[in-house]
Amino acid sequence: MANPVAFYPGVDLDDKHPLVRFMPPVPRGSASGWADKNLRPGSLILDPFGASPFVPVELARSGYRVIVTANNPITRFLLELNANTPSSASLQSALADLAAHRKGDTRLEPYIRSFYKTECHQCDREVEAESFIWERETNTLLARIYSCPSCGESGEFPVTDQDITRAASFAHNPLHQARALERVASINDPDRPHVEEALATYSPRAVFSLFTLINRLDSYPTSHPHHQHIIALLLAAFDRGNNLWSYRARRPRPKQLSLPPRYFEHNIWMALENAVGFFSDGNRAIPITKWPELPPTSGGVSIYEGRIKELVESISDANIDAVITTFPRPNQAYWTLSALWAGWLWGREAIGPFKSVLRRRRYDWSWHCEALFSALTALNPLLQSGTPIFGLVPEAEPGFLAAAIVSAYAASFDLTGIALQSEKHQAQMTWSYIPTVRTHTNVNLYDLVKNNQTSAAEFLSQRVEPSVFINIQAVVLENMAGTGTMTTADLDPRRGAVSATDILASANHILENTFHKAGLFRRYEGSDKSLEVGKWWLVHPGGATIPLSDRIEMEFVNYLLQHPGSTSLDISSHLNQQFPGMNTPARSLIDTCLESYAEERPANSTLWYMKEKEQARNRKQDIAAIYASLRVVGERLGFIVHGERPLMWQDEKNILALAFFGFASATYSETVLTGSLPPEKSIIVIPGSRASLAIYKQRNNPYLSEILKLGWRFMKFRHVHYLLDSPLLTRDNLIENLDLDPLTIDTSQLRLL
């Protein structure tokens, strides 16, 4: 089996960056983090998919030479733009130049802005709408969003009759609609209906606005200094201007050309203005070359404008040191819109073979696995035995993960490790190229399933807490890939080499059988219709007794005490090294630990220090004081008090009344899971600042929560002080008083003891 590998963290992409909702959400720094640990500076890296316009540039800025295949003209443009980002001043200058063009007697800017005029609900003055809200089913304009500069009125308001009339007027001008189609496919082109479907995601007003602008773009020669900058701004407007922006959705990531039930129609000119500040990132420019010219040894990107199969045929002497790539996820919306946008910007000829994406309507995982396999197999002639491969799988879900693992396995890549951050839906995998022909294994289905069940049970036993399905799936697939048992002749009697889709079907069948043994696994909040729903656990847990989340918390505390002034990225990197593979700490757990134990100094500096009261010496004193207070309270109530952790109160007949377990941390789980005292008489005593962690663990560990519901109580340090100071406390009202200060995630309470 593969060894556990650490997940390389990074910084999430800025949601405001144009087109980022269509880009693979690979954290910046993940790819270069792996490269810096495994490659020499100046190494030649191949990115065969070119799915992310950011990853090759990130690697080049870290001093590596990257060859990337980029057959999508829009992704290719974004890659070049990211390699040499224009300044806000240059983009502003280009927009000002565009705005100064004339449309009849009017400048272009006020002409486009006039399409979005409305009247203020408060003062009746003319104002410009930022967005309109539509209902798909009835094709009804519902509301408008604006900020009135005259009276200050701002927000969402019902539309007026003038708004409805103004929007309808654009539907009666078919000239721009016809041109929008013709730029991509001629009237006799069999792909024309697919272009019409893509165009239907834009309102008539948006098409009118955009093609008024595109007409001006055509007046700029490609050598004009503003030409590329205007294209960048227009791309932002193309993205912002379609109707795939779901109303009330936080981060819409459309995958199909399907309008949401309610959607935004955004102001096109405002989209241009907003884009000015979003492209520039302040990073230094890097060299960009066209294949076959290689970038300099100091780092750069060489772009091949085609598919990996065609690139392989043209490479003769390039010595590829590693493959680093982002596995593409099927996205009909982006691929179709890319063809549409490329035609709008550069004409039909610019789309080339990429135009074929217009014809595919559905992408299932079997098709995707075969497509990935075809591309990965094409790499084989370029690679030496042992060449390392690092694959990033963003938006990881079980179908995508299986397709990535199986396609690489079928293409003779030996899996050497998987790291999975399931909460963020991010997977990272490493392979080594070892020429192998994949065939059916002679191991029967029963033995394969039994072996996988053992692997899954060991994973859960070591984790000591339930897991989402994709983590266990990754363990099982990793086991099958490592033992060469992805497929068995029990399922297909054919001999010899097998296809990627055969292996995927076989692996999925084996995987499903792995979870169908009664008495071994149980599931919380599951569904008989899907293995992926809920969390999986063991019917008979045993072995280790400290859950993963407790171990992560303890390591977090030790690290921050020893490394004050660390960034959250430093902390994540260390914890990921300590808890590799499918045990990668959840980002939400790290954030909750930071909130509970640490503070930024100075504020908003991103440098974290342990709070003074959380220093070991202080918390040791707190625990001693809490036990002393509980002794006083117990004796005052007439109980016999003895012991320490637990500190026990017994009545006159030596019958246990209450047992108190004091913790400076929230690592109480082992006490609960292995407790021998009656739960209804057991109390966990923790600082109030640990409340969020305590609740987090209950919510994310249904097995722990199940046991806690047997009667366990929690008490905060401050409530012990309350009991100590209460003159009205008696045995009769003791239980009532114990429950007066329950655990909450009120951040104002987290600052208290």
C-alpha cells in the first residue's frame, strides 16, 4: 500500500477574481509547496491538462519551467494574463479609452449605463441599477438593486412598470442576437443550435450591451496597447453578464447551462468597472513562450495550443522531470461558454477543434475516466520509469476521485500516496510512472471485499471517530491500487488488458460490496440509496481511544506554544504533516482551535500567539482552583468529597452523587468513551473559551454525541465560581443550578474563563 502523504495547504482563490467561479478551486501554494519539497529549481514540469490558469504560473514564479497544454482559448488567455497581470492604472486607462468612443452623439459609457436606469423608490430621481432579479419559470422581472446617490436609499426594491417596459424593449432588436450567433457558428453550421442554447443564458439587454462593446473592440488592432486589456475587461463582463448567477447563492459554481429558479441580471458597465481592480495581483511578470520554445532556466511557461497527444508527437528531446497537473472536472457550462466567448472575441476561426465541446451535453464519470485515461496514457512515451506525478483534484467527490485514481492506475501510474481534505473537497495524489499492463487479478471477489473491509475497519479504528464516505473510499481505492486488485476476473471473464471503464466498473462494484456486510459498519444519517450520505462507523469499535480531533487539538496547542507568531498557513502545514493522508485536519477545526486558544498580535496581522491565560502554568493553576472550589461546594452541601479527576461527591451512604472531570482543553472524548461511572452523574468541567470546541466535536462526531446523550453534563469554570458564591444553593436545587449555563458558541462568552 501507499504511504500516507501530507496535504499541502495554500490560500484560497479570491472569489472576486473574474471567472474564478469556473476555475478549479486549487489553493494557491499547494502545487509549488509539493514541488519545493520534491524537485530541484529549474526542473522541467509538464501540465498535460492545463485546467487551471493559476497553477503553471505559480510554479514558474517558484523557479520551475513548465510546459502546459491549453486547448481552451479562454483558459489560455487567462494563463497569459495571470503571468503578466496588467496594473489597475493600465486597465483603467483602457476602460476610459473605451468609454470615450461615440455611439451617435453619445459617449459609449453613458449610452450603456442608460440601459440600466431606473427610478429611486424614495426620491423618484433617476438612478442606475446594479442588478435586476428575474424568475425563470415565468420569465418575470421581480426586483432591482440600486444605491441612490441623491437620498442614500439603498437595497432591493420591487420593479416598476417602466423597468419592465425598458427590459422588454431589448427583445425587439435581433441584430445583436444574430451577430452573437454568427461570430461563433454560421447559419448552416450543425453546432448552431448549441450556440443558441448558450446564448439563451444572456438577457437581450446583456447581448445588446456586450455587442455594442465588442463592435468597439474590433476597431482596435491587436498591436494597440489597450487591445489585450479590453479583452480582459470584456471577459469579466461576459462572466458577470450571463444569467447563471443564482439569487441568494453564496458561491455559485455552475456546471450546466441551466438558469437558476431566480437569477441576477447584472449591469454590464459596472461589471467592466469592477474588473479593473480584480485582475492585478502585484506579482512579477514571468516569461511566456510558445511551444517548442522552452522557458528560461530561471522559470517560465511554455504553452502548447492543443491537446497532449499532439504535443507528445512534437517532443523529441525534452527531459520531463515531473508531472504536476490539476485534474479537470466536467463542466459543460464553462466549456460551452468558453467556445462562445472565444468566438465573440476572436471569431469562429479562433475556436478551432475546441468547438467540439459544444456538442457534448452530458458527462458521466465513466466517460470522464476514459478521457482522463486517454490523456494520461499519451504521456507514457515522455516519461522515464520513476517519474513523479503530483495530481490536484479540487471539488473532489466520490465519482471524481474514483475516475482520477482509476484512470491513472490504468495508465501505468503507481499510486504512492493520497491526501484528502474532505471538508474542503480537495484531494492531492502522488504517483510514480512504472510501465505496466493492467490485467484482471486472479483474486476472487470475496477475498477482495474482505481485504478492503479490513483496511476500512483499521482506518476507522485508528481515527476513533466516524468518517464521511469519501475518506473510506480513498482508503479502499488506495488499497486496491497498491495491491493491483482494482479488477477481478470474477466480474469479467475476459483475459488480457482491460480498459479504464472496465476497471472503474469493477472497482465500484468491489467498493459497494465492501460496505454491505452486516454487523461490521454502521452509518449515521445515512441513506439506502447512496453510500455517500452520512458518516460511517464501526458496529464494534475498539483499539485506540483518543479521537483524531482530540489529537489534532493537542498537537495544535503544543505547536503554537513552541512557535509563537505562526501564521495559520504555518499551523496547517505542521498539522498536515503530523496527520497525513485521509486524516488531514479540517480547516474548520483549526479555525475553532485558533478562536479558542489564540489571538492575533497585533490585530489582523495574521500572526497568532497563545492567549496569556492559555499558557500551561496559568491553566494548571486554574484547574487546581476549580477542584478546590468544587471541594468547598461539595462539603458545604454535606457530601463526602474525595479523589481528583474525577473528583467525586458521595452521600452519607457512600453512593455517588456527582463526579467531576476537569479539563483545561476540550480533549474530553477519551473520558467519555471509556467512562465507567454512570453518565447521568458525570460532569465535564472546561473553560468557557472551550465551549466552541466542545460543541464542534459533538456535532462532527455522532458516535461521541450519542454517548454524551446518555446523561453527561458540561460545566464551565465560571459556573463553578457561581456555585461557590451562591448562598441559595442546596441539594434540592443542585441539579437545576447545574444546568443554568449550558454550552453555547456565543463568541462573547468565549473570551471568559
